[in-house]
Amino acid sequence: MFFKQYLSKGIELVQLNNRGVIWFKLKRTFIGIESDVYICATYIPPQESSVLSNINSPLYEYDFFYIISADIVRYGQLGDVMLAGDHNARVGQRLDVIDNINLDRFVEMPLYDVRLDQLPLRLSKDNHSNVFGNKLLSLCKENGIFIVNGRLEPGHLTCYNFTRNTFAASVVDYVILNNSLFECIADFKVNDLTEFSDHCPIEFALKYNNANTGVNTSTNYDTIIWDKCDPILLQTMLENKRHLFDDITSSLLTGNCDPNECINKLDDVYI
């Protein structure tokens, strides 16, 4: 989890374990909202992953959803809660709320802080669900929290799979929160695929009163932008610098130059 320097006084690490779950707090006094916000950033391995079935693995039979649900109960008593991350759970188009079809005559229904008919209908382009998806939906229903994906954007996909002959896709990355936080989401979108992952990044904005955050100072940097029109020029310039590359390689092989120093010289040549 990364944040800008000026936000450091408003963020507190609450819980960190070695299994892929981080809880941190956005302090209400700093960001100017009514309640502290407890955010869980998590990575849950796929349900068929060997790390969950290998008896020698620290994740052997580790029930992420049970653990996170217990955390939600604990932190939900202290403030608002949000889950964000790769849950490797496919929920398809199934409901993440308990649809009250007169069930309250027989069982005690969860208390939602919003009328369900006022909650935007969740859309999804995924038609499949799995065991972890069932667990995630149960977690939502038990704790009165909602999936943002498909409610503030048209159900775009967040995981792409190019390993098959035909294009396949599924939704496994979510932002999930309670209703009072849902009203604070100013924007939510699934961005295009990048070279860094086979998952599309999720971007959202959380509205807050930043009167206490001080001045958001920024720093300007010179950047180098690749000009697609000049590949021949670049090739010619690199060819003219060949002797410098040869000198760096020779120094590295003979031990006359520290590897880090050689890398710095190589950077200088490229720049």
C-alpha cells in the first residue's frame, strides 16, 4: 500500500500478517469525515492453488473469508469498513444481499442501513461463480456490505485470460464496503489492461474534507518521452556510442568496475 507523504498523519497500519491481509485506518479527524475508515487490502490465492492444499504451506486450509469476516465484525464496531483487492472469487450475477421474500417471518434478517430497492442494481459481464465466490457473497450478506463493481460502472471485467484459443474473462478483483462509505465513492472505473499484470487496475475516488491535510505540495520531474518517429536516429546514435558500451562491458568482465557503477554508466549512455 502506497500513499503520498502529506497523508502520512492520517493513515495508520492496524494489522499486518504474512498471509496476504493488510488492514489500515484512515483517521476521521484527519480526512474530515464522521467515522474512521478501516480498509482491508488483500490477495487471496485461487481456490485450486496448491498453497491452500499443501500441508507444508503456511496457507494450508487457511480460510481467508472466515478470518476477514471476523475482522469486519471487530473493525465495523469502530468505524466504516472497506475491502479492496484480488479475492479470486467469481460471483457472476448473483445477489450480494439477502433478498427479503418475506423471510423475516421465519428468520432474523440482517439490518441494512439502506433500503435495498434504493441500492443500484449490480451488473456483471461474468456468468460464472465458484466456491470462493459463494464465500464472498456470504461474507457480504453476513456483514451488510456491498460490492461496488457493477454498481458505479457497467460491470467491466477486471481479469483477462489469454491462455485459451478463445478470449475468456472473469471478475475476481473487488471493492466492497458498507452503505455510508458507498455514498462517499465519487468515481469508480476499471481501467484498460497494462503491461504490468493480466488484471485490469481498479481506480476509485473517495470524497473527503481535506481541510486538515495541509498543502499538497507537488514536485516536477523532467521526463523522457519516446518518439516513435525516430527509431533510425536512435539506432544511429547507439551505434556511434558502441565504444562506450564495449568499455563498460570490458570493465565489468575484468572486475575493474563495480556492477552498480557500470549500471550507472550504462544509464548515462542511454539517457
